[in-house]
Amino acid sequence: MAPVYPYLLAGVFRVFGDFTKSSALAILCLNSIFSAFTCFPVFHIARRVLGGWTAIWGAWAWAVYPFAIYFASVRVWDTCLTTLLLSLALWLTLVLEDGATLMRWAAYGGLWAVTALTSPVTLSVLPAFAAYLFFRAGRQGAVAHLKRATVSGLVFLVLVTPWFVRNFRTFHHFVPFRDNLGLELRMGNNGDTSDVYIDWAHPAHNPAELHELVTLGEIAYFQKKKAQALDFIRKYPGFFLWVTARRFVFLWTGFWSLRRDFLANEPFEIPNVLFSTPMAILMLIGMRQAWRAAGAATLPLLFCIGLVPGIYYLTHVDLHYRHPVDPEIVIFVVYALLNICVRRKETSLVPQPA
């Protein structure tokens, strides 16, 4: 695990007790606060890119968005904090393209450090943001832009380096953020597609896997799981492509299987499909309309949606893995719905032939 959320949990346990009901209530309240505060970057992102009405309705849509409410009130995980931090990073990216002081660029590096130390998967979009800022803000002068970007990068490195040092001292290996990619790859690529999350492949659910983890040690265990996963992919490349496509479909539609045993364990499968599939369609419509209206200004939002979920297509999926980019999805959906309403209103005002 990256350290921010576990340290946050440790602080809650210190105050309210280890694994107590009070601690559970406290951390779920914090999750709900993180989710509620995400309304602010949603509003400002939408206002900068797509205008005031999209901002207002986008913020209200986020306030009642079912996944924002569910993940905040049910799951003790970094999901809601990651969503807030990534949204803030996107908002600040849009602000910096107009030019900013060194202090704001330093804050940008600090924000990205906290975001990466909460969920390293968010770093998948950072190079795209950096390129976007270079071509947009770099118009003010390459040398000045390079100076500001260097300050931001140094702040980022200063803040993440202590965690790197801790990991090296603990494991005697270079572990930049976390080391579990091999296990995650193995969980989704082992031939078992009975569920989106294969319990038996994880040491949290399988005593045999836990024994192997304890016996080999963390680094060796994850390296072994990575080797097993890559060996399976090499032997069955067609299966890997097929299950990767299934994971992609699941992440955007909620559909995995209609088998009775699967539906018995996942009673919300059908409601998820009925909600997520129209959302995906409206998102695509909104993307197209937004690109026509705002052009390159929409790129940071598109980068988030396109890049952040990418690793999960290759490993394994859950709808809460997509949640960090749900704010951008909601913005595009709201924009599409507003345009549909405007067209209908304009159509109703057109005089009808006698």
C-alpha cells in the first residue's frame, strides 16, 4: 500500500481505538467529506472548460451521484480521497496553463506527491498533463516554463523520497511507491473468470497464499506471482486478449456475466449495467460535443478517463477502480444532457406548419 491512507487509518485508530465501531464511523465520515468536497473541483473544472451551467449542474450531479455516495459510506479504502486529490490536480493543471507563480507550481508538485503517495496509479496521467502544460503554458517562454516545472518536480521528489528510503531500508530493494503489481496481474490472469475478483488468488482470502507470502517474504512472493502471470499470458495470449476486453467492457458497462451463481453473489449486477451503460453512452456524446465546443481545453479530462483506468484492463477490475475519473465522466454526461435539453427547447420554439 502507498502510505497516505494507511497513516490516516492509523491516526483514526489512535483516537477512536483499533477496529472499533467508532473508528469505522470516523473513517466513513472522512470518506464522505472527501467525496462531498469533490464537488468544488468538479464545479471549477467544468466552469473553466464548458461554462457556468455545466459547472452548476455538474456539481449538483456529483452531490447525488450514486457511486460517490456508496463508495464513501461503505468502503474503507482510499477511493474517495484519491478521487478528490486527482480532481484537484486536474483543476490546478487547468489553472497553471494560464501562467502562475513559482509558489503555485511548487504547490502543484506537492499536490501530485500526496496524490501519488495515496494511489500511485494516478501517475499514469502526469506525463500527459506535463506535456499539455508545456504546449499550453509554454507559449509564455520555454525557459520560464522549464524553471517553473523544475521547481514543481523538485518539490515532488523531496516529498516522495522519504517513502522510497523507508522501502529500501525495509525490503533492501528499490520500491518507489508499492510493490504488488505482480500479485494484481496474477489475480486477473490465471484462467478463472468466474468473478471479477478471484478470492483464491489473494493471500487475504486464501491461507495457502498467505503462508507462501510469509514464507517467501513480500518481495520474493510478488516476484513469483509476476512470473506466474507473465507465463500464463505467454501460454494463452488469445485468452489474455479476450479477458482484457471483458475487463474493459465491465469497467464501462458494469457487465461481467449472467450466470446464476455470479448473479447470486452480485445482486446489483443488473442495476449496475442499467445505470453504467447509459452513463458511458452519454459520456461519449458529451466528449464529442465538448471537443467541438472547447477543443484542446478538454484534453486533461480526456487524459484522465483514457489513462488512469488503463492498468486495470491488464490486471483485474472493480467499479471502484474507475471512481477516481468519475468526476470527469459526470461532467461530460451533464454537458451532453444539457445540450439535449437545449435542442429540445429550440425545437419546441420552432413554428410548426399550419
